[in-house]
Amino acid sequence: MKKNRSVLLGIVALVAVTSIITFAVSSLIFYGTELMSPKYQIYFDASKVNIENIKKFNKVRSILKSEYFQNVDENVLLEGAVAGMADSLKDPYTVYFNKEQMKMFMEKSEGSYVGIGVSISMDNNGLLTIIEPFENSPAKAAGLIQGDKIIRVDGTDVTGLKDENMIISMIKGKENTVVKITVYRPSEGKSIEFEMVRKKIEIVNIRSEVLPGNIGYIKLIMFDSHIARDFEKRLNELLAKGIKGLVIDVRDNPGGDYGQVVSIADRLLPEGLIVYTEDKQRRKNEENSDKRALELPIAVLINNNSASASEILAGALKDHKKATLVGTRSFGKGLVQTVKWLDDGSGIKVTIAKYFTPSGVCIQDIGIAPDIEVKFDEKYANIPVSQIPREDDIQLKQAIECIKNSNSP
């Protein structure tokens, strides 16, 4: 009996193993190798994400894989989805970079570069806008003007690239090579293509001089990574000449390094708050100045191209009643960004906070109003401030007048 039972159990076991093997082989044949492939999952909070959106994502992915006329790389699809998440926020300052783009973004200028020679800023619609073509630059010689919006580089549409550094990297290249730039010129309502030869461009972001009446003048073109040191040097040179007041010109200055503008403001202001940031949890981070201050009358020149760091400086000086602001309302960029590296070498630049002037005003989309508004005539509407003849610079004349009045007994 025991022998028969053992034989029976052996037969049952053999049948069971055979069935399992047969099922596995049949499943592999029926379902293909995908059954044996590793699977990944992306999780969402069911209380915050509609199941319809999950189904829609999977359906679109399935359609593209099965019906698109060429083979589809799912890694490319996923990369596009990641970029789409950043783009969906409709914030021109929040941008995803793939590995190649991130590498270009992080490259630092060493005081010169090969390109066409323009200062630029990203407008509120995410279009790279020319602030000023540099003197003796390919851009100046070709005829680019302030207000031109770059829409194509070498035939590639760049209106979908929401970060200026990505477009700049396409414009830059080897010296003496040709680049084609297509701009939309709002003043003429049309697109224009320019062909230029790239040249080495030397960058000088500060200028200074002594104006008639022994008034110091410092022009800040952009807040680069060394501008605070350069500002201190130029200011000391002017003070050694016995200036009676100071005009700081940040017209057409698109901004730059946050830490650098804080250092410059610290040199000018008495002890107190310079600027503070606030994130979505309402956490504050304050920047304060020490007791040292510049004991001279100050006038600051601003216009609608004075943005970001320029507005931090102007706003702090205005709120402390340390300077008179002259010109037109500033651009209105009151957002703070940070750059995060991702594990594969890609990255994301994301807006993390708003910044506020000492009086608690966030100037995003508002700008800073001048104490004395001075507008140029229509003939200078699309002309960079640096190209306006000194004798016609009525904003500078008003700033000088403010300094003189401050020194009057």
C-alpha cells in the first residue's frame, strides 16, 4: 500500500511540475518577452490626481508606440514628459535641461566669449529680447536693435526654449563661423533674418566717470560674478577725486548675481534690511547691511529694462530713502530661481521664492516706480540708453539736478 501511495504521489507531482512548465512556456510564447522584462512604476497620490489623467497618459503612450509611423523610443517620450511638467507651469524662469543643455547652462563666461555681442533679457512671454547690441559687435554691424525678439537660430525655432542660456549657447560658437539669427521686430511688425560672423566679444559690465559739477557716475551693465568687487574699486577711485554725489545707472540692466547686488547695496546703505525672500511655506530669508554707508547724495537711473538684481538695488535704496529714483517704471521681476542637478546629469532651474523690498513689496509684474518720472521722446523709443547722445539724455540730466539740489544750502 505504501509503495502504491508513493508512486501515486510521484505521478501527481510530475503532472503538477509539467503543468507549471507548460503554463510558463505558453505564457512566454503568448505574451512575448515583455512578461519577463523588469517593470517600473510611477506613483501618484490618488487624492490629488484624477484617474482619468493616468488613463489618458497610458492611452496616448500606447497610441504613439503602436501607430506612430516610426519606431518610438520610450525614453525620449519620458524625457519629453519631464520637460512638459516644467513647461506646464507657464513660468518662463522654470526650465528643464537635458544632459547636454545642463552642461551648456553651467558653463561660465571668463570675461569674453565668441558670439554676436548683445545684452539680452527674457520677456514675460518667454521670448529672448535684445536689450542692446555692443559697440563694434557683429550684431551692431548687422543692424539688430533694442526690442528685437530672437525667434530662430540657424533656422531652428527657439520660441519654445524658455531659458536664455539655452538660446545663447546656440548663438555662440567658434570664432569666424557664420550664424543666422531671425528676429521679430515689434516696431515694424515683421520677422527679419540676419547673417553674422561670430567674433570674440570682450565683456565689461561697469563704466565710471566724473561728470561736470564733480558728480560721480557708475554704469552697471549687468551684475556678473565680480561686479561687487569692481563697483567697490570704481567707487573708491571716484571718492578719491572728491565727488559730491553719485549717479548709479542701471537702465537696460537685466539683472544677474543675487549675492553681488546684495554686496553693492550693503556698501551704500546704513544698517538695516536690504531684501528678503519668501517661499511657499512663507519662510523668510533676510539680507541685511552693516553700519557702513555712503554718506553722499545718490540718484539711481531706472527704466523698463531694469530687472531683477537692478530692482533689488533700486528698491532697497528707495525704501531706505537713501536715493532718488529717476526714469521710468522698472521691468518687474521679483522671483528667485535655483538650479538642481539630477542624477543622470540633467537638471532643472526652478523658481523657489519671491523677493521683497525692505518695505515688504514684491515687485513681480509690477516693477518699481521712479520718484521722478522722465520719459524720452518717441525718436528714442527703440534706442538703447547707451546710444542716446549725452546732450539728449534728459533722464541723466534730471539725476544730476537731483544731486545738485541735495547739495544746495
